[in-house]
Amino acid sequence: MGAHATPPPPLTPAQIMFALFASCAAVWSWFVWRERQHAHRVHILMATLCVFKAFTLMAQVRLETWSSTYALLPAKPQLTPQ
């Protein structure tokens, strides 16, 4: 009963930017879809670029997570020549 939960780690800048780009892409896509008769093709390209940028940031977050995980692992023993 007395166990305390550990607080979650703070958000990294890459996580914040992923959330920002993903939400911008969603809003942009919704707006272009709603006004599709007046939207130019460049707006569809811009929404696609926002989605790809969000995917790039998500991959960066995953790499940061893995690198911090590997930093916690014990070092491999060095083999010495005999």
C-alpha cells in the first residue's frame, strides 16, 4: 500500500516537436479537406511534408530512448589476448 509511483520523465524537445507537428498536420489536413474545392495541390503537399516531419521526429525520439537504454546496460567485458 505504501509504494510510491515514480514520476514520468520530462518530455524531450523531440517529443514536444513531434506533438506539435502531428497536431499541425492534422489541423492542416482537416482544413484542406473541408475547403477542398478551393485548395491547391501545394497544400496537400504541405500536409504530407508535416506528416513526414512528424514521423522523422518520432524516429528521433525512439533513437533517444534506445540510446539512453543502452547507456544503462553494463559494459561488455573486454577480452584480453593470452
